[in-house]
Amino acid sequence: MILVTGGTGFIGRTLVRQLVTMGTPVRTLLRPSTKSPALPVGVPVEVAVCSLLDERGLRAAMKGVDVVFHLASAERSSTGADLARVDVEGTQMVAQAAAQAGIRRIFFLSHIGADRASAYPVLRAKALAEAAIQRSGVPYTIFRSGPVFGEGDALFSGLVRLMRMLPFVFLMPGEGKNLVQPIWVEDLAACLLLSLENDFHQNQTHAIGGAEYLSLREVIKIIEQATGMRRIPVEVFPATVRAIALWYEQMFHRFPLSVFWLDYLAADRTCPVDTIPRMFGLLPARLGPQSQYLKFVAHPNKQRNQQ
């Protein structure tokens, strides 16, 4: 039995589906909520309703479990995220419960650039969470991932929504030359599953990304080609873009792109492009050929009409 935290999230749904397709029994952790959970449609999974900070609930959720994939995070909530409570304390509780339950292995999804000394809240929180897992005594595998793309993603769909909000121009943070290394969600889930079957990855921290380095300017060009939208890039100080995002969230409660992703774009976030082929024997997908899902983010009425 495998327990997945964050199993209703963008990456979690893909991982759960792939696990079930393999014939693996899966249990997913759901936090108590009045909203209906976004469980993978047509995928049979067990459910444990429990907060990450509920010690007794976590122990019960891990009964009969061999492996934990810990994907839960508050980062998509942007300025409303309680990273200290969810990402740091929550991971500490999960790691502690895993040690008490005799879990054989715990997998954790972090970010390229995670650093306890980082000035950026998400990268600092991820590094603290990594340390909690490493101290737990449970065999672990940590993946520091590049930005993940696919239907329902945060960064690339968020950029599309930002372009929809501002016609004619795109406020480019800085020169738009900083590099990211997008990884397709299906490739990321495949790497997680392949590492499950290989003890070589035990007690290892891997940085993984896709097959190419892309600047933000190149990402915007790919989005324009996929969606048909055209915007004139206007260079703005990154701090100004961040201030605009914070003001918008205070006024309207939801900016199209999380301020945490604006932080992520403030520096190069890459690893060797041959990492996935070398370690897992996979040829990662590129953003451009897989970017057609973005046109439905840009034109949601078209998606509804086609359904």
C-alpha cells in the first residue's frame, strides 16, 4: 500500500493514476474540508481524511502502508499560504509518523534552488522540509524539480491568465533572460515510480528537469504560439511586478500568477539536461509540443463548447 499526500493536486492526480494503472493499491490523504475533493476521476483509491498536523490521524493513515509520496504543499495559495505550518511543520509531522509506522521509504517533491538560507519563502520552506525528512531516519528520496507543466499546472497556466488579464502588453520581470527547465508532469510521475523500483535512489537528493533550458521570453513565445495571443514585452523591475501582484491579491484576492513563482523566476533554476535520460532512461517531453492544453486556458469557452 502506498500513501500519497497531495493526491488531489496537479502532480498528485497524475501520480495516483499511474500507480493505480500499475496495479498498486493507493491511499490518499485528504485534509478536512467542506469542499468536495478533486479525486482522480475513475481511479479507485482509498481515502484517509486527516490534517498534516494530526499526529494520531497520520498514524492511522499509515497503517499497512509501505511507501509515502509526500506531495502536499500550500504554495499554490500564494500570499495566503501558511508555509511554516503546512510545508515545514506538516512535513515534520509526516516524517515523524512515517518513522513510528516503520515506513520503508518516503519520497518528497521539492524545488530546484531549495536552500535554507534563501531569501525566497518557498525555497526556504522546501529546504527545511527536506531536512526534516533527512533527520527522520526513514529511507528517503528527494526530487528537486524544475517547474512542472501539464493541464492544471501553476506557472505556465498562470502566465496565460496573466496575459489574458493584460491585453497588448506583457509585464516582463527584468530582461526575461533567467532560465527555467520545464518538466512534463507525466515524466515527473514516471521518474518517481522508476525510483521506487531502484534502491540506488535511496537516501539521495536529485535535481531533475526537462530536456531544455528556456528563458521567460522563450516561454512567452511558446505560449503565444499555442494560444494565438500576442503581447508586447515591457521590461519592468521584478520588485515592481511583485508589488503589483501583492496589491492585486489584497484587492481582489487572486492574482493570476502566484508571487512565489515570480520569486522562482528571479534566478536561473536548472540542472544538467541529461539527468533524466541518464538516470531513468527516459527522453523528456519538451514544452512546445505539449503546450496545446494552454489554448484552453486562454480560451475557456472553446473548451466548454468542445465538451
